[in-house]
Amino acid sequence: MELRETVIIAGIGCRKAATAAEIETVIAAALVRAGLAPQVLAMVATSAAKGHEVGIAAAATALGLPLVVVPGS
């Protein structure tokens, strides 16, 4: 199998009521630490337990990325 494209997804878990700005800051820091440009980020994902957090949805929107809520098992 040959991989043709790298997909980077920011998996977000946070404390209750974390702000979009806090989440965006953490995502930016993680990308810098990994040596990745912000443009490589394809989406933001979170668990169903955190899918209602306004800060996560607002951060994804501010970054221009889709938010994917991963259902629990």
C-alpha cells in the first residue's frame, strides 16, 4: 500500500467551558512542536462526550475546518 497524502487531524479533549481561543492556542502550539504548518490540518475531531462543547465547535469554525464528533462505543 502506498500512501499518497498525509492527513493531520487535531483530536480535542478539554475541560468544561474551554474557550475557542484556548483551544486554538493549544492546536497552534502542537503544530509548532510537531514542525507542521497550520495549513496541513484537515479537521478537528472530538468524542461524543465533548461534542456539545461550544469552544471546540467555535475553534473549528475559526480555523475554517470541519468538526467531526466520534461516537462512543
